[in-house]
Amino acid sequence: MKTRIVHFLIPLLGGSATSAFAADSALTDGGGPLIWFFIGFGALVLMVQAVPALVMLYSMIKALFSPSEEVKTATAAGHK
């Protein structure tokens, strides 16, 4: 039984070591142009969504600091 476990673990451990060495070249690669396009597209989406948010924030702050409106009561003209 122990020999079966050993024969099973050796390829398993050997296979995991080769993937660790293969990951080294991925760190030095700067990424392809599609990765930079994806990052730029994500930044563009964030900027486009930020414009209406800033407009809404400006209008809320403006309404907060503006003088309050007076409440006018409605009267019926011509009736006594």
C-alpha cells in the first residue's frame, strides 16, 4: 500500500514543480496589447460613469447650501 502512495505522489509533486518554473517567464512579460486595451477600456468606463456622478454631486451640494424656498399658501382670488 505504501508503494502505491509513493508511486502516486512522485508524479504529482514532479508535475507541480514544472509549473512553478514556467510561471517565471510570465512575470517578465509586459503583457500583450490586448491586456493594455482591456485596462484602458476599464479606465474609460470608470471615467464616463464619473461625469454624471460629479454633476449630481454638484447639484446636491448646490441645493444643500442654497437659501430655502418660502412656503406660499394658496388663496382663492375673487371669493370672499
